[in-house]
Amino acid sequence: MSENPTPAAFVLGRRSKQRLADCHPDLAAVVERAIQLSKVDFTVLETLRTDKRQRHLVRQGKSQTKNSRHLARVPKNAPELGPISHASDLGAWIDNTISWEWEFYFLIANAMKAAAEELKVRIKWGGCWDYLDSYDSAEQAFQMYIDRKKAAGQKPFPDGPHFELCWEEYPV
């Protein structure tokens, strides 16, 4: 297992950095700081998506919205950036492959939470579909989301790899 024994043992690879180039710089900065804080290695799986890919993911049941923060949109508060993604999917990199085990996504989300708070950027996590700064930990956020959905008689749709910028602070 690739767990971080000391701070700053992990760095983003070339491909992850290339993918972050299509992402809002504030989110990219949070991801870059999170890899330094993380107890588990991760890679950037995806930032920018085409409309066609997003529709495909909705048809497959892997996404529930056609209005994804992954789609290229010009930020209203920074139009000079041009069309960019406001979301990033991160994959736990364990033994030279992507792992989908939730234990690793809690570690990544906790690192993203710490990095976002340090950089003063509000981040919503797909593991709870809420802002991480509203919770003490990713595990707590996840469990409260599951409990909320069950209490409402709804099926949860947690997405551990997904992180996005706050809509109110980063409108498109």
C-alpha cells in the first residue's frame, strides 16, 4: 500500500499536472497542496469534460447531472481564464493502480479539506455532496450524507473521487 509515512512524500505526476492545467487555478492549488498533506498517494483522473462525455456518463448512471462542474465554463469572476473546469476527480494510487476502496478516499478528502481550509477555498466533495468545511472529517461528512438520504427515503449517490469549487463563490 502507498501510505505517506512522512509529510510531503507524494508529488503530482506529469499527467496529473497536465490535467490540472484545464482546471480553475484555485482548485488546482488545493489539489497541489493536498498531495503534500495526504497520507495516501493519488492521481488526477479527470478535470475537463466535453458535453458529449458528460451526457454519456449520465446515460451510464455514473453522473446525475448534465450541468457538471467538469464542463468547460468561463468563470464570471475571472473571465480572463477562459473556459475551464471547476471540478477534479482524484484517484487513490495504490500499488501502481487506481483503488476504489473508500478508506483511501476518506484520506484524500481529509487532505483536500485541510488544503482548502489553508488556502481559503471552499470545496464540495462528492462523498457527501456538501462542503467539507461543514464537517470535522470526511468520514463524518460521508456518514451524515448516507443518514440524510436514508431518512429521506432516497438512494445515496456518493462519489468519493469528485471535488468541486463552491458555486456561489465561483459562478459560471
